[in-house]
Amino acid sequence: MRSTSSLLHKLKTDYPDIFFIPGDTFLWDPDLKTVFYVNDGPQSKALLLHEVSHGLLQHREYKRDIELLAMEAAAWDKAKELAELYHFPINDAVAEDHLDTYRDWLHSRSSCVNCSATGYQSGKETYTCPACNAEWRVNEARICELRRYKVKTQ
Ligand SMILES: [Zn+2]
Ligand SMILES: [Zn+2]
């Protein structure tokens, strides 16, 4: 099944500055200006437009994890715009599922390791707890690279 091929063809024509490379996951690489995509997943078209949207919005660095979540939401809004342009609908549930993976990720990073209150991000890779003053480190996560979105098969 090559469900993305005609859309891909249009995207390559419309956005000649973006490279498209088939892979085993969806991601936008800002340094390579490349969208990596999976050809035949159930939500391939939606995810393809999502990664293209990261590119069009020139997403790269973020200082706070919450900014990453905002970027993800912005990329889905843009993807929905593009979907209308290319005449196919994006199911809202796909966008919400995707954003949920980031919300869960943010929640687990910001939960205090000591008392499970919600901490605030005090540095690029550190959080501090307002309740017990504990400080903890989190792993670096880069946009759409480490937060890989697994294509669900229903
Ligand atoms: Zn994304
Ligand atoms: Zn705490």
C-alpha cells in the first residue's frame, strides 16, 4: 500500500526546500531540512503533514519543555490547514493522541521524584519541586526525534 505517494508528490512540488526520506519513523530534522516518513501506516498522511508543518514553521530549538508542547500543537494546527488545502480530512483524534504522548512525557518529567508534586523547569534539563525543594535532572529530548510517535494500528 502506498497511501502517501500522491500526497508526497504534491508536497515535494510545493515545498522544494524540504527533503523527504522514507524511514521507520516520522520526524522532522531541522539541520538536514528533512522530513523522514513511513510510507504505509494508517495515519501516514496526517503525520507526514505534521512533520512538514514543523518544517514550514521553522521549528528547531526550545528552551522549556512546555514550548515543545506548544510547537507540537502549532504543527498540528498547521497540518490541519494543509489537509484542507490537499483535500483530505485529518481526524482530530490523531492530533490529540499525538499531543497526549507529549503531555504524558511532560507530566512524567515534571513530577517530583521525592513527593510527586508538580515541579517547574529550572534549567534546560533540570526541574525543581516547589513543595519539597528537590531538584532532579531529565534527559535531553529534541523535537520529534526522541519523542518518536508510534503509528497505531487501530
Ligand atoms: Zn511533532
Ligand atoms: Zn517534591
